[in-house]
Amino acid sequence: MDFLEQFDRATIEGIEPIAESDQFAIYPVGSDTYLLVQRHGAMPWTALRLSGDGMFRVGSLLIDAMRHLYRDVASNLSPNLRR
């Protein structure tokens, strides 16, 4: 895993992302390697280079974090807590 603070956009020129949102995209760059790119309009782009295995491991961590966040948000919305 590498963090690329100085990311050259030419690195992904002509490569179709396999997943994208308004500010993030994941690009396959060969040899079981992927770039998670933050494509922020007002800032220089940055990227995280991950292996395929790394993508699964990071994905699993993100799912756990989202579950934790959901529990916190859902508990604040509980009818028992409303006054």
C-alpha cells in the first residue's frame, strides 16, 4: 500500500474506473493493483495504491466502520430517546 500525495493524472489517462462517485474513483492499473483516487476539484488529486487483497481487507474495515457509524446514528434516532 502506498499513499501518493503528488498524483499525476496522466497515470490513469485512458483507464476506465471500476467504481466511482462524485469525488472518488477506483482504477485498475495492472498486476493486481488498484488506485483509489480522490478527485477533488479544488485540491490536487491524491491516491492510495492497493493490491487486490488490500482492497478486500480495507473494504472489510470500511464495512465495520460503517456499521459502527450506523449504530451511533440509529441510537440517536431511537424513539426512546426523543423528548
